Amino acid sequence: MTALLAMEEITGGYGDADILLDVSLKVGKDEIVVIVGPNGAGKSTAMKSVFGLLTIRGGRMMFDGDNITGWAPNRIVQRGICYVPQVDNIFREMSIHENLEMGGFLKKGDLSAAFDRVYTLFPDLKERHKTLAGSLSGGQRQMVAIGRALMLDPKLLLLDEPTAGLSPKYMEQIFQICRDVRDTGVAILLVEQHAKQALAFADRGYVLAAGKNRHEGTGADLLADREVAEMFLGG
Amino acid sequence: MDFLELLNFYVIPGIVIGSIYALGAVGITLIFAILRYAHLAHGDLATLGAFVALAVVSGLGVSPLAALPVAIVATAAVAVGIDKVFYEHLRERPKIVTVMASLGIALMIRSVVQVFWGVDTQTYVRGIVRPEDYFGLRIRDREIYTVLAMLLLVGALQVFLTRSKWGKAMRAMSDNPNLALLSGIDNKKVVVLTWVIAGGLCAAAGFFLGLNTELKSLMGWSMLLPVFAAAILGGVGRVEGAVLGGLIVGVAEELSVLWIPSEYKAGMAFVILLFMLLVRPTGLLRGKVL
Ligand SMILES: Nc1ncnc2c1ncn2[C@@H]1O[C@H](COP(=O)(O)OP(=O)(O)OP(=O)(O)O)[C@@H](O)[C@H]1O
Ligand SMILES: [Mg+2]
């Protein structure tokens, strides 16, 4: 497998304390990779480390042949990684359409093809494109957030708990959208609280605990692993 | 007192001074929305704008209104410069550090004004301007220009914020700075843009204050309290709120002399500010950034 993203023994944290301890993971082209693990394991922190949103004290971040460790966020975005944070991932006071437009901020020239692509994935958003994003339901906000991240046609999409707090119906819909997006050639790395469902649908998974790699494998293997099941999937 | 008298002596002057406050308050609100601190040098920056216009009027012999664009451009440039030299490297520090720094800048600008233009009272045009009579309403031309210019400038700003790419980027930065960064929006450019707009509006506020009253080195400083009251009254972060707040504070100040001695007129802004902070700190139009 040629890795699109390779996190190589990343160590770092927010202040002086290290949250991530030698975390490594890879995402291949056309892959959906999921990170699962208990609360506070450092899953979100691992995602933020891709964008250098914390102090990295060891290891390096390789993306598509470039060492992107220490790059400014807008350069990383331009290079092809878009990121949907776990919280505060929309512009509340802006309309759906404006949220998407901001997602496409770095694109030179016409955005209409990008709008078409996103609105095809999320027909609901097109209908309500003038609505303020802050007034939408949780599920629809999540779609705006993902839509915003897709506007630049990224090579890799980072999604931090896109299904948190959503009904099973919405969860299934978001997973389906992930597959559709992957089928258009976008690799996805996501963090999931719904570990079982996520491992069942992802190509590969990583189990993170206390800031360290604990297990990795295909979704099916991890689901079948007794230790993983007992410790992290609630039996 | 009849109704026309009320309009002529209190409401119309209130709307005029309110428009001037509005121009200042919009800048205060924008700076707070993007940079998240109270800019205390705003009043003195307005003073500078007013005196730059005076220099153009007396130097080139043009009419005051023709000098306004020059004052706007110059003050915008000064505002950007001040940010680059003084505020930029305080960005990561607690905001109160920048607030205190801006107080220092206020004193500095005032000194510069006093060195160049002295401490005496000056005017753009000499002599008394008599108001025209419009069906009993007595209005001076300069008062019409003031209100029109405010509406025009704020209207243009609203179009910019809602229609243009960079205007939307400014709103995005105010709404969710972290996500704006993750969308690739260059926050340095947004900050420069904010100072250009706030500085330009500030010059307009100072200019029209000078045009309707007189120019003196403390003119802007004494406008600071009503301008902040206006911004908070309207809801911090809301441009249309700042305009509404400015007009209310202006009219309230003028009307207050019906009940209290006019020396205490300036206290109205303070009363409004206190009242809003106690009763509805988010402002009339719910503030976006508090
Ligand atoms: N901005 C921050 N500053 C300081 N510490 C932080 C910050 N964000 C997270 N932490 C700490 O880092 C550790 C890992 O947090 P992280 O958010 O990465 O966990 P997580 O696995 O995403 O958890 P969750 O499932 O609750 O989202 C926690 O101990 C948390 O308190
Ligand atoms: Mg998390």
C-alpha cells in the first residue's frame, strides 16, 4: 500500500505535557480508516496533529510525498487535506451557501462545479441554501460541515465524530455519504464513537488508548479480536 | 414647546450627532468582532482624521467635503500602521494587554495632533451657517451631508460584507476564527482589511464632528464613551446595531437636556451603557461575539 497520509511516531501535546506518544497511522488512497478508543484517548488530538494545531515534539507527518510537519493550515488545505473538527465546525451566522463558499475560499475561479458536487451529495442543503447554518438540526449541521470540507476537492478528508449525537438514521446516512465520497477518489480518516458500526463499514481501523497505538487491522479483524471487543467495544 | 420645536432643537441635532457616533461605533464593533478587544484609541484616531482633513482644506483650499476622501485614506493607512507596529505582536497575549496599549496609542495620537495643530479650537469654514427651512424643519446642508454620508458608507460596508468574497471572509473570521483558518482564510489579510475599514469610518466620524461643531484635540476622546455605548447598545459585532445604537445615544443625549442641565448631557451615554450592561448585555440586536 502506498500511503497517502503517514503519521510517523508523532509525539506532542497542548502545553508541556505530551498527549500523543509515538502515534503512527497510515491512510492509503481510496481508503476509509477509522480511529476508535475511549474518551480522552487522544483521537481528536491525533487529527489536530495533522494540521499542527498542537506542539509536535517528535515524529513527522508525511502527505503525498511531502513532509508537511509544521506547515501553516492554509498551505495544508491547499495541498489537499480538509478537516471537519469535532465541535464548532460550521459558521453559525452564515447561510449554508456561504458556509460552502468559505470552504472553497482558496479555489481560484469558478466554484459552481464544486457547489454542484456538494449539492448532489446533500440535496437537502441545496433546498435550504439560504438558511443560517446555526439554525439547522444537528444532522444537517454535520452535512454543512462535511460539505464545506469537500468544496476544495481534497485528496484526504478528516472527520472527527461526524455522527456524534445523531439518530441511527442520520448515522447511516453519514456513513453512506462517506462511501460515496470515497468512491469519488477521496480518502477518509474518521474518528468514531460508534465503534462497532464504524469498524464494520471502514476498510481499516486503529484503536488508540491513553495517547498510544493499541491495535490496528482491518475493520473485520478488529471486530473479531476478543481483546478489542472486551476492552473497547463493550463486550 | 410644540412638536416642530422638539424636532428642530432636539431630534434633528440628535440624529446628526447620532450618525457621527454610528460611524465610530461601526468601527468599534468590527474591531471587536475580528480582534476581540476594545479599541480605546478610536476617538483620537477620529481626531487625527478630522485634522488631516483640515490640513487639506487649508493647504489646498478645497472644500471640506473634497478633503474627506483624503482624510479617510490617510487615517486608514495610519490605523493599519499602528496595528502593524504596536498591536500585532501582542496578538497572542491576553486581550487586556492590547486594550491598555490602545490607551497609550490614544495619548500618543493626541500628542501628535497637538504638536502639529496646537490646542486651540479651529473650524473648516468660518462664519455662521444658517439652516434652511423645509416645511418648518430647520436643517443645515452639512447636517444632511452627515446623515447621508453615514448611510452611504455603512450601506457600502453592508454590501461588502454580504456580497464580496473578502467581506464574507471577515464575517467568517468573526464567526469562527478556528474554522476560518482551517478553510484557508488568511487572517492577516482580514485584520488589515478590518483596520482599513475601521480607520476610514473613524476619519469620517471625526470629520463630520468637526464639520458640525469645531475641531479641537480632545474632540475624539470625548466621543469615545458615547461610541462605546452605541456599539454595546446595538449588540457588539452587529453593524446595523451600531448604527441603531449611535442614533439612539445621539437623540437621547440631545433630549436629556429637557430634564437635566446640558453640562451633564455627556452623562447620558454613561447611563445608557450602565443600563444596557445590567439589563441586556448582549444589546438590542443580540450581539454575535459576546
Ligand atoms: N485544547 C486542549 N488543551 C489542553 N488539553 C487538551 C485540549 N484538548 C484536549 N486536551 C486533552 O487531551 C487529551 C486527549 O483529548 P482528545 O480530545 O484528543 O480526546 P478524544 O479521544 O478525542 O476524546 P473524545 O472521545 O471525548 O472526543 C485529554 O486529556 C484532554 O483533556
Ligand atoms: Mg474527540
